Amino acid sequence: MPTDPDPRAPTGASFEASISRLTEIVEQLERGDLPLEESLRLFEEGVKLSRTSQERLDRAQKKVEELLRVGDDGRAETAPFTTSDDG
């Protein structure tokens, strides 16, 4: 039976808010005093936040690499950066 997501979970939130929520989840799980169902729900939420955060970091790294690409003349040059959100 699926559980409702935690209302504190940042849906479409900033990277920082997602990491903050992930930290809260880890702290709660580390205490070890939660019922199994709650632990599983929090673990699932944490995995989703972790994956989304890693995807954001990967996109940011790609953007930085594109911005710092060196041209034939030895100077840094920029390149257009597109994401799947650009349509």
C-alpha cells in the first residue's frame, strides 16, 4: 500500500532544500526508533531526493564544463547549454 509523501518534502524545491530534507531523513533513520513502515517510507523519500539531487549536480557540472571549454585559440569559450526542460 503506497503511503502519502511527507508534506515537508520539497517537491520541485531547490537543491539546498532537497539536501536539507535529505539530512533530516538521515538523522531520523539513524536514531533507529521509527516503526518499520515509517522507516521504509522515509528511506524511499531519501532515495528519490538523493537521485534528483545527483541529477541536478550532474547537469550543473555539464554546464560548467561547457562554459569553460577551451577554444582553438587557447581561450575559454562558451557554448549554448540546453536541457530537456528547454523544450
